[in-house]
Amino acid sequence: MTATSYPLLEGTNLARVHLGSGPTPVRRLDGLDAAAPVWLKDDGAYSRFSGNKARKLEWLLGDARRRGKKAVITGGALGTNHGLATALFARELEMETVLVLVPQPLDTHVERQLNRMRESGAEIHRAGGSARGFALAARLMSGRVMRGRGLPYLILPGGSEPRGCVGYVEAGLELGEQVRAGQIPEPSHIVLALGSGGTLAGLLVGLRLAGLRSRPVGVLVNDLTRVSDGTVARLARRTARFLRRHGADIPGLAISAGDLDVETGFLGNGYGHSTPEAERAIELLRPQGVTLEPVYTAKAMAALLALNERGEFGGGPVLYWHTYRVPDL
């Protein structure tokens, strides 16, 4: 695969560093005994360090480098994929990473993630919750300035801000090209994990610009911060305005909460808590060569399987947008 570019994004004045390559592969998943055919877009293949995180960080770290920043600061839960990806990519760009982490249930997956973050060389701080995490980040930023180390570049958790969402605008355009090339039929629905909302918001804009009618379905996996169909739609509108402000020749997009579905019944006991349905999804997809993790992707697949069994996707096809990859360290 090679890095893909689109005229819409090439026309902007946004800085970027290429951290992965696309298009990421699509294929049909057989043997799921589903009402509607299920397809997979393996976005974990975008980069050797992560899936959806790399797409966002290309634009965020590109801006940090353009501004001459020597360090970035971001946060998430203890097992944050975003935090790990930020630390690994920033290290390659010779930037320091400061991570502010908030609690989530400890299990072997989280312990592995924490070890990877420590091995990345990131400076790690812990906070008691989301509000305390933002307050601690502010203190750390001001402390670095007072010590003459310069103001670090702030990246919101999950990279879920308009600049980061641009990565998934591009991903939506990429899927549009794959549909037009006959590599995959146009999906009736696209199912993906909904954490901080940036992936879904950017994808919503990209699908519109690509002319696809596919309906996005976000499976809520996060109860640490408020995320809903309304917050995702607002972030999508902000992303479209951000692109126009930076030179993209795109039409005004009337995006509302009614343009997507948010499934809230698969969260279980909360963020980071696995569910029996998620564990079954992990076992079911393993023979298909798909590695799911319990926090995000297994819950998204569990929701897809349950909704499909109930006939919620009609004749489909339904696309599962896979966002995870075990980091290649």
C-alpha cells in the first residue's frame, strides 16, 4: 500500500506527516450465519502502531511539527490506544510525550498497554477522573513553560477535534473509491466503536463527500465523557467548517443527529469492562484472522452480530469498520 491523497485535502493549507498508508483492505466475512452479509474494512492495517489513531495523528502531529513543538500532551484511560500511538509516533518524530491517564478496570490487556507506554518513554501521570485529568494537564503545561521547556502541543483525548477528524474524512473518501472500483458493494450500514467520537464524526463527513448513502452506527463503549448522536453530529459540522476555513472546496453539509445511530446497549458495566457478548465475538472472529480487543472492537462486533440477527440491517450488506491493531514494537 502507498499513501493515498485526495484533491479535496490537497487543496487545504493543513500540515501533515504520513504515519501510515492506504487504502486499507476490504473483504467479506464468511461463516457468521448472518441475516445480512458482513464485510470488513481492516483499518488496523493502516499503520504498524495503530488503526484509527494513526489517521488522526497524521494531521495533529503534522501541525505540532509545523509549529516547532518539542513535546505533546494528551490523555485517556489507563489502557489508552490513543495515548500509546501518540507516544510511539511522537518518539519517531523526536518529540516528547506527556500522558495523563484516568482509571479503568485493570486486566491483562490494560497491563500490556501500560507496559508499552512505559517502554515508549512517555512521561506518565495519573489523575482520579476526567475533570481532574484536564486540570492536571493544565498544571503540567504551565509547569513546563515556567521551567523554560516550552508549551507542549495539546491533543484532546482520542484526537477527537476537527483537525484530527480530517483523517477520517479521508477514510470516508477512500471507502467511496473502493465502492466505485467494485471492491465492495455500497454498505447499507457501517458499524464501528464509539469512544470519544472523532472517528465517527470524520467518517460521517467523508461519507457525505463521497456520495455514499451508508448509515453509520456507533456502538458506545465510553461512559467517562458524554458522547451522543448530537455531540458526534456537532463535531462533524465543526470538521466540515474547519476544512472550508483551511481551503477545502466543499459544500455546506446539513448534518444532524438523525444522520447516524448510536447503540448504547452493549457497554456493559462501563468503559473498560468486558462483556460476555464481547468475549464471544473475540472467539468468533479469531478464525477469520481478526483480532478484537475487549474495550472497543469486541463490543462493536458484538453489537453488529446482535443487530444483524434481529434483522436491523435489512438485506445489507453491513460493513464492520475495524479500528484495532496490536502495536508492532
